[in-house]
Amino acid sequence: MSTRNRARLAYKLRYAARRPRSIVPYTRRLARDTWLRLRTRDHVGYYRAVMRSDTARSADGAVGTPTHDRWLALGRMQFDYLADHGLRPEDRMLEIGCGNLRAGRLFIEHLDTGHYHGVDISPDILFAAQETLVRYGLQDKLPHLTPVRDLRLDFLPDGLFTVIHAHSVFSHSPLEVIDECLAHVGRLLAPDGFFDFTYNETEGAEHHVLREDFYYRAATLIARAEAHGLVARPMDDWRKTGHKQSKLRVARPGQGTVSP
Ligand SMILES: C[S@@+](CC[C@H](N)C(=O)[O-])C[C@H]1O[C@@H](n2cnc3c(N)ncnc32)[C@H](O)[C@@H]1O
């Protein structure tokens, strides 16, 4: 695990010297993000504006995949992982930050009709999600796609979800957003349900780059889950996928699904 601090000037200068072609795109991103930050009130408003700007260029790019082949591969990776962990058609799934259904389209296809719920802070990416549904002919599966202002998720019922999933969402979230989610997600979990999320892990100082990419120590996130009466454990088998983020699984204490 890395101890690099990407927010440090020395790191940025070294990175720029090694990859001079990254300087212009980075400077553009810095200018765009500064402008968006000045025009929005909080992190969610800011990140929604980032997503609007990115989605206007490419929905696949906005969820972090520069090519459609990578979009397909990253969706398949998430699906295969949960399928290997026993995802059943009768499971009820909530995907937090579902994007344009990179993985969601596979979950929707696998799950019983009406069993998939996707939420996202970005209406623009949810329009793109509707296009994905049409492209893959999934209308009959009646998935629920809902824009959200925050992660209180108070419009959803108690104890409904057996699987809650958030991939590459907390990697873009400050601690207060993650904490809000952990404070409320336990209410939504079925008794044997679990919540899997990925995040950028560091063993050094926690930091962020442009308030777009956040790096956390595992212990910080595990402690936040515990503070909200949940237990969390690292999913080491996720590393086999080769994905650069780490994964934690959260559940209610004493529930079998979260034990090794
Ligand atoms: C990198 S994309 C990943 C999308 C999807 N999980 C996937 O793997 O294809 C991150 C998504 O999370 C959404 N997002 C970011 N912060 C969020 C928050 N606090 N609540 C809900 N969605 C959020 C973004 O709008 C974006 O669609």
C-alpha cells in the first residue's frame, strides 16, 4: 500500500517532470474545478457540477473509464466479484453512485424485476443511465433510478436491502459525506445484508487532490463504521481483480455475512 501524498507540491513536480504531457490537462482541470468550487455551496453541489461538465463530454469518461472497452471491463469486474460472493436474483440491491450503470446494467439483468435501486447525485449521469437501459433492452426489469441531494437516503424503507454497493464513490468523497452514508445505511440493511464500498487507500497522511480524489487510511473508515454501530472488514480478495482501490464490507454486528 502506498504512502504517497499526491497533494504535496514535491509529488506534483516529480509527476509533471516524468509526464510533461499531463501538465496542460491538469492545469485545465485545476482551473475548471476552482471555478466550479467558487460557484457551489458544498461538496455535493461541487461534485454534481464536475459530473455535469464531464458527462457533457462523455458519460463513460465521467465515471472514470476513458474507453468503452474499459467501461465494459470495470462493470464486469464489479459484477463478477459480487456474483462470486453469491449474489442471487432475489437479492434486493441498492447501488450508491450508480453512474451510467457500468456495473448496474449487469446487476439489473441478473436480479429479479424491480430489485435494483440506483441513486446518484448527478441528474446528468442518470439521464445517461436511462440510455444504458435502452441500449441493453432492460426496460422490463423496472429498475429504480433516483437522484439524491445527500446520503441520508431517508426516502427508502427500513431493512429492505440485502446488498448495498458503492464503487468509486467514496474515492470522490470527503469524510463528512462518507460519515453521513455510514450513519444511515445500517437502517436500510436487511438483517443479513452487507454494504461493500471501494476507496483510495493510503498508509500515509490522508489527503485529497482538487477535492475530486480522496485518500484514506483503512482504520479511519473502519472506525467511522463502528461509530455508527456497524462492523467493517477489508475484502482482501478484491485485490485479485487488480483494481487500484481497496474494498471494505460493512454489516450489522454479529451478522454472518461479514465474518471471514
Ligand atoms: C467514478 S463514478 C462510478 C459510477 C459507478 N459506481 C460505476 O462504478 O460505474 C462515481 C459516481 O458516484 C456519484 N457520486 C459521487 N458522490 C456521490 C454521493 N455523495 N452520493 C451519490 N452519488 C455520488 C457520481 O455522480 C458518479 O456517478
